[in-house]
Amino acid sequence: MPSKIHQITRSIYIRRIMYFRFKFIIILLLSSIIASILILNTNDSSNINQDSLITSSWQQTTSYLGFQNKKIHSKKELSKLDLTNILLGRPINKFPIPQDDDIANYDEFKFTGFITNLNVKNLIASKKSDVNSKDLLSKDGRPVAVKDMEMMFSSYYGSIVTCEDLAYPSKVLYSSERKIISDDLVSLRQEIISKNNDLSKAVVNDNEKGRDESDIVRSNWYRFGSSSVWLEKEQCYITVTRLMYSYQGKKEGPDVSVIRAQAFDRNWNELYNKRIPKLDFKMPKNVEKELEKIDTELGLSPDFCNQLIKSPTEYDKCIIEQNNNLLKNQKTKERILDKYFVTYPTVYNIDYKLKGRFSGSEDPRIILKTGKNNEPDEPIVIFNMHDQGSRRLYGYFPHRSVDTVIKFEIQNDEMKNREKNWAPFFTDQDSSSELSRGSIHFIYTFMPLEILKCSLNDGSCNKIFSKKTLELSDKANFGGVRGGTQFVPLPSVIPRIPGKQIWLGFSKLHIDDCGCGKKFYRPMLNLLVEEKGIYHQELIGPSMDFNTEVLDWNTTSYECSFYNVMSPNSIAFWDIISQDPENGTFNDLLVFTYSEADEISKVVNIKGILDYILNVYSQKDIEEDFTPTKDLEVVLGKTLDCIRDYSYKVCANYGEAHSGDTKGK
């Protein structure tokens, strides 16, 4: 029997446990009560909304429970995550979940990806029976032992590892309906011309006199490449699109390109006169009241003349004067507001050098710099533009008024004459402060993988990872993979692996004469991993077309003629909605924008990408770390061969199915 002292000690221990449990419950209850009181006492003028309070309360509670600081120790653990308790309390009402987000409105897409970081030692051990094959004999004709095979890695890797070993087949779901990102180009043209500036003059020609505006727009104006990000605070997508004008009516050779910017709600309905405050101006506490004052001062208020209603003569004079000055005063108001707000839709005000064909900004891509330590999220637009005979990359800060444009220049390496297709992403180290805008990273080339780190203050870039880092030769080069979307980290609730960072993005497959027209473009899935400054692409999906019937270059059919172009533009949103408590599968939502035929931009919602990524670590034997060795070129070369063969096969199959003038879906 336990001693009396032991009984007393045990009793005290139990009481302490009960006390801390009770204290924990009280803290949670108090947090909820305080949040509720704050919400009930919040009014419109306080600049605090219910959603932000709910989010803040949820973040504090999860932080207290230790969820946000939860870490795992290996990539294999990613396929065994149980986040059901965390996900239950998330404010998903702030996510851009469309009204028709029902599983019945999704179709299935099957595809195959290829890994690059295979555990070869385990593979060799599992293929011992292959050692006796005639292809694996030493010079004296005797079978090669497993340990000798490891020493003679370069000689035997191609014989041991097959594309089937590297392949990772799976499926995802995509929304049956594709939203088209549209615009009223007639009114847009009128707006640009009304500005009466250099851009206005560059988009008008003498041969257009007397022609119908709809006809001019139809034959000389084009827009494509819509890239979007979801601004949670503003509850809207910000979308940038390349708007082109061609005097000769050729979209592949425009005279002028500018950046068109629009705002859309979660169902892709355009929002007009959507004002978003600029980040480098302090906003008044009551914005609406200040706007009313401006209307009163400028005589724009509808009841401005009502004070003279008892004097008919003075009242009539007031009305006449108000009408006569209406346009002038409205422009004055717009100039005032432009200092403090960005009003969507708009054409971004960038100082273009309009000289000859291909003037202006091309291929805009937007990326969201997530605010830390209570900083606001900030969109940054990346585009390329002619500069003194060369094409260079630029960054534009649309929600700022000071130093809005920077030019990116590589400092420690020679630049090409045409710089474009850089894929932007942010790392944990790209932090900013009150005095610095921080930095941004780019994938400069994909095969071989090269990474830039660039200052957002002055645009200076350094190549921090290149084929020289891995001592790769030109055998590792493949120009058929180019920049597409921005790269984004895994959803924030996914626990971090110490010392590792993981991003998802869609590059662009670009191959010629492969069986479908002259040029064939398709999205490619890329999983980028970094550890101790070493970057590698752990998983590559060569063709992610989501069963799309791609319009031909003339947008008249789905035939494989001339160019067959499906270009990835952006990951507009990606997060987890829920997790099935029984089988552990995640219900994630990835909003993807792409373009067909360099003319039409569309949106498709995708589910299952997260499970596909996380489960690769349980379904494939992948090395925990990526260690550069002397045999790395052989390893990467094998995966590259598999990707190339798969891509050309997809192209040929698509071409065979679209050799005639098919109508598609």
C-alpha cells in the first residue's frame, strides 16, 4: 500500500493538474468574451472590423495552444499531418471561396510528375536482382557488387534508375466552369485618349478616323496575361493584364503595351471605383467624412445649392455654375484622391518610353509581399520593358506614391540583351523595415536552376545560386522551361521543417515542332526547396493543362496550327479550407489564372494540389536533404530526360487529337 506521504503528494499533483486545466479553460473563455465585447462595441469609424477581430482572436488562441509554433522534423512527416483542430477555428469567411464551390462542380485531371532527389542507395538495394544483367558487368565480365555500383555511380545510374522510378502519378480536381477575365476595351480606349498625354497620342492613328470604335478595338487592341492576387483586407482580387495596341492589327508585334489593373470580388465580378489606400500616406481616421468635405469644397455634393433654395435666382445661378464646373471639379477631386488612393479599374501610371514597336511594359506578373509584425500586405508588379536597346526587368509598387518603379540589374554576372521570364518569390530572409523595403528572390533560369536575390530599394541583384555553385556543365541546360507564375510557400498552417523552405509555382513549358503546331506552351508544376542556401526542384509536373481545350492562335478553333499557347500567369490564392478527420485528406483551394492564344485570360479553381505535394514524401523514397555531389549532373540529367520525353509525348498526343478544325469543349 502507498505511504501516507505518497498519497498526499499524489493528491497535490492531481489538484495542480486540475488547477491548470481550469485556468486554461478560463483563459479561452475570457479571450472569446473579450473578442465578442470588442466586436459589439465596434463602429464603422474605428477602422476595426469584425473579421479582423475574429482573425486576431483566433491567432492569439492558436498561438497560446502552441499550434503556430508546431514543427516537424522531416519531410516524410508532411504526409501524416493532423490539423483538424487548428482548421476548425479558422476565419475562412475571409477566403475567396466562390458561391459554387461544390465538389459536384469539379472534374478530375490525371497527370504525372517526376522527382529529382531519389534515394538511390535504397533503390540499388531493392534492385539487387538486376546486378546480374549483362548491362551491369565489370571490365573482366564479372557481375558488379552493390557496393561497387555505388562507387561507379555515374556509369550505372542511367541503367538502374528508370523514368518509372522517378514518376509520381496522381490526380487533382478542377472547376468545370472557367471564368473569363474580361474588360470593356471601348470605354478603356476612350479613357486613355481623354488623358491627352503621350500614351493617348501613341494609340491613335490617322487611318482610324471615321471608323467605328468597336471595329478599332476588335482589330487593333488586345489584352492577355491576367495575373492576380487576393487582398484579404480589401476582400478583392487585384488583377494586372497586359493591354496592347497594334497599328497593323498583329498581336505578336504590338506598338504599345501598358498595364491594365482591375479589382474583382471572390466570384470574379468586377468592382468599380474600388479605392485602396496607399501605404506611404497616413490615412485620416474617418475617410468617408473627409471625402464628404472634399465634395462640399468643390461643389460636388448633390445638395450643395440647397442652401439657396429660398432664393430662386441665386439657386438657379448656383446650379448652372455647378454644372459648368462639374467636369473640372471632378478632375480636381481625382487628382487629390490619387495622392492617397489607388482607384480601380485603372491603367498604372508608369513613365513609359514610347519609341517604336514593342514600347511600354510587357508580361506583368503580380506577387503579394505578406506583411509581418502588423505590416500590411503589399502587391508588387514585375514586368519587362525596353531600356536603351535592351530589355530589362522592373518592379512597380502600385500602392505607393514615392519611388514606385525600380529597375533590376544583376551585379555579379553579365546580363542578357533580353531579360524576361523571371519567376518571383519571397523567402523568410526577405524582411523589410521602416527604412528598407527589403528584398525579393527570382528564379532566373529553371534548367539549370539559378536564383537571384534583389533589393527592393534600388533593384540591385546578385546571383546567389547557379550552375557554378553545383559545378554543372551545359549538359544540364534545357531552355524549354521558362517563368510563369510567382512562387508561393505552402499554406501557413502547415508546420515548418527546421532549416527548410518549400514553395509551389507553375513554370511554362515551351517546346517547338513537337507535334502540335510550331510552338507548344503548357503550365508545369514546380516544387522548389531550399536548405542552407542550396536550392533544388524536388518535383516537376511537365504538363498541367487541366484537360483544357486550348484555342488556336486565331481564337477561331482548337486546331493545332501555328502556335498552341496555354500560359500560366498566377496563383491568385492558395489555402486550406478543411481536413477530413477520417482519412486526413485536405480540402484546399488554389485559384489559378492562365491565358490562351496570348489573348484570352481565364480562371480555374483547383483542389488536391496540397495532398499531391505532401504525399510525395510517403509514396516516393526521397532523400531528406539535397546534397550536391560530383554525380549530380547525371541525376538531374536523367530526370530532365524523363521530363523532356513526357512533354513531347503529351504534345504529340494533343496534336493527334487536334489535327483538324475541332470545336473543343
